[in-house]
Amino acid sequence: MTTLAGTAVAAAAEPKTIKGQSRWGEWILRIVAGLVLLYLFLPIFVIVLFSFNNPQGKFNYSWQGFTLNNWAHPFKYPALTDALKLSLNVAAVSTAFALVLGTLVAIALVRQRFRGRSAVDTFLVLPLTAPEVVMGAALLTLFLDFGWAAGYTTILIAHIAFEISFIAMTVRARMRGFDWTLEGRFHGPRREPHPTFFKVTLPLIIPGIVAAGMLSFALSLDDFIITYFVSGSTVTYPLYVNAAVKAAVPPQINVLATAILVISLVLLAVGTFVPAQANRRLVEV
């Protein structure tokens, strides 16, 4: 009798929902989410679609007909190919340097307590909040004061400068939920910290490092404003596209952009699958 009475009271205390209200709300939420995703991905669909376009003039702005000739000759324009190679080189090298420095900064901020830690946090946020025009002008002034000629080296330094903040913040967010007691369960030879880091800590924070590296690579490959200030006569892929808009827009621009997109998606899938498998094996051990 007491159990039945308690069940009746609990049922009466539960909030009553209007029939059909949750269903309509769910459908509205799905429609809004779909429209937002369509808004975000529509430019990407246009890039992919127009990589198969057969333009009659110099500008690939209107649909003329389907063709695979663009994909058969993706490197038809040497200047465009050289600009893409340079952008990929800068993105890879700057990401490698920034990934090491940013990851070390994130580990230090999470694990250590030191004087000036708040100041380091503030300086990490500044490149994320400062306008790119201001940062580009400041870097250009710095390089001119040092007497450095603008070119590949200045582009590389500038990209590393703003990538470190993105990597440090991303890896730090990953490490905030890290269970540090796992390190205490493993002791390498002579209780040295290095085996513990490489066998326990690093595998667990790899997803954050991979995500930070991919974000850094994409930001470097895509950057235009800061690169414009510090490039000099060096032409990267975004700079070439900006100049091509005024003279001619060949469909090979869309072809190379689509190829980069496909490669990025493949790397994203691999970067998601491999760390997940590594974490699962580590947990099982």
C-alpha cells in the first residue's frame, strides 16, 4: 500500500507536457539546425560544383556545362601550383613548430603553478582577440625594425606567432579533464617522468593535439590578412586567389580547393579514429 501511494505521489509531482508539443519542438529544432548547416556548407558545395564547370571566358562565375577536363589538368597554371605548394609548405612547417611550443605551454599552464601564470593566459588570448590587420601591421613594423626583408621567413614567423595561441588553448581545453592519477599508476625505469609522459599522458591528450594541429594547419593555409602584410613579393595561395579575382578565375582554383577539402576530411577521419583506438587500448591495459 505504501509503495502504491508513493508511486501515485511521484506521478502526480511529475510535470505534465502538452501532447504533441515536444514533437513539434523537435521538428522545429531539426529544421533550424538543417538550415544553419545548409548556410554553412553552401559555399563549399558551390566550390565543389564549379570545379566541374566548363567556363567560356576567364571567370568561373556562371555555370556553362559539366566537364572533367579541369580535374584532368589540375596543375595547368604553374603560378597557381607554385602558390599552393608554398602555402602547404608554410602551413606544414609553421604547424610543426607551433604544435611543439603550444603543447608545451598548455602542459605548463595546466600542471604547474608559477608566478606570472595569469599574465601568460592574457598574452595567449591577445592574438585570438586582436584584429588581424593590427597584428599584421605590428609584425611588419617589427620585421622592418630588425631590418628583415619580407618573404618566406617572415611569413613563417608570423604564422607561428598566431598559431601558438590556438594550439595552446585547444590542448589546454583537452587537458582540463585529464585524470592525473593515471600517471601515478605507471612508473617507468627509476621512476623517471619521461616514460610516464610518452606512455600515459601523451596518448591521452593526442586527440587534442591532433585537433589543434589540424586547426593550426587550416588557419595557416587560409590566412590572407597577416600574410598580406609580411609577404613582400612572395605569393601564397590566398594571395594568388585574391589577385586572380581581378584578372581571371580559372576553374583549377576550385579543383585544388576541393582536393584540399577532401584530403582534410580524410586526415580528420584518420586523426579521429587512430587516437580513439590508442586510448581504448590504453584503458584496457
